[in-house]
Amino acid sequence: MRIISWNINSLRLRLPLLKQLVELANPDILCLQETKVPDPLFPRSEIELLGFHNCLFKGMKSYNGVCILSKHPLGYHVSNTIQWCGKSDCRHISVQFNYKNKKINLHNFYIPAGGDEPDPTINPKFKHKLDFLTETKEWFSQNKETSSILVGDFNIAPLENDVWNHKQLLKIVSHTPIETEKLNQWLHTGYIDAMREIIPPHEKLYTWWSYRNRNWEKSNRGRRLDHLWISPDLRSHLKTIQVFKEARNWDKPSDHVPIMLELK
């Protein structure tokens, strides 16, 4: 089973890139974030032409939006009952489905970016981000899941080698100690960082490069903002992790690149 997570930064704008990705990687399931499309305008027919006949989506105009696209039947849709931070801002979608006689839980998240100032007393966007992380940690603490996969754009680079310069970014939103601590608390409710199971923590690992840096590849000032988590019972099924860095050079790219989890 191949599951890809990607902050596509506008689904309708980047449908040609989605087709390119499908041809390159042949995934079973796609989890997309920042789709930026309201549900009535979701391009379902174009998605089905790519082989994904099972689609779940929650979207809004211009902002946020998440979807799960699958070549296999999808089951119980659980996330509509959860309103994180009391907002209906399309940041989470999840399913429970059977795959080869195994029941799988799959969550797709788009965590708030948090703005520029890492102070919740003066920056409501950063407060929203911290509150979101607190609520998700509490929910997953109380709702333990097995055979569970949690993916998405978390907008946090938790480890030293998840950013191009640890010391310089400690006061920059996405790598501050309070964000890292809260993300790790959530991780430890019952998950494993699958990317770092395959790629050791001492190696640099990025999934995002800013649009502001035109020569992004040469400077390589990246961050690992996108994540793939699995519950411990799936560890023995973990086969590979792949980061499609080449996608950052595609025509009109997203600033995030796709990441893939392959389970055997």
C-alpha cells in the first residue's frame, strides 16, 4: 500500500502536477492539504480519470481544505463530528477502511501555520495553532487507535535536522520549542514518526522550501513541515519512505513536495 501526503496549494490549479505525481509514484491513496476548493466545485471527474474513484473531501474557497482520494473502497468517515477549536475550517478528514482484511484508520491534517510572531498573547494565529495542538493531543489520548496512520502538513519541523539551521530558527514559527514540545506530546499519544524510522534523525530532511527563495535548490534552506505517523503495530509493515524533492522544480509547483509511505 502506497499512501502519499501533499500540501498541493490549490488542487484545481495543480491538477496537471497531480497527474504527473500519480504517473510517477502509482499511489493507492492520496491525502491532500490546502486544496482551496469548496465542495460543490471539487474536480471529481478529473480525479476519477486518474483512477481514484473513492473520494472524501472537505473544502472552502481560497483557504485550507483536505481530501482523501483512494483507488480502494473507503469506509466509515469519522471526522465530521470533530470541530477543532470550535471552527469549521476544513483542517481534518479521516476514514476507517478495510485493506486486505486489515482495518485501517487514516487521518489527514492541515495544522494552522501560526503567523509570524511566536507569541500567543499578541498573535491570535499562533494561539490558534497551539490550541489546535492541545486539542488534538487530548483527543488522541482519549481515543487510542491501532492500525492507525496520521499524515499531513503539520507546519512544524520538530527536530534539529528538520530545518536548515537549528539555532537561527529557534525563534521562528514552525521550529519554536513550544511547538515542538506540543507536537511531540501528540506523537507520543500512540504514534511513531515513520519518516525518521527510515531516514535517521542525524540526516537533514526537508519537505518545504519557501517561494521567497528563487534559488531554493542551491541554498537548500528547507524545513520538514510534512509528516507521516504510524501506530506501533504497523512498524513491522513499514517498507519505504520517499520524498519527491523533484516536484519542487515542476511547472508552477507547490512550495511543499509530496511524501510517500509504503507499507508491505
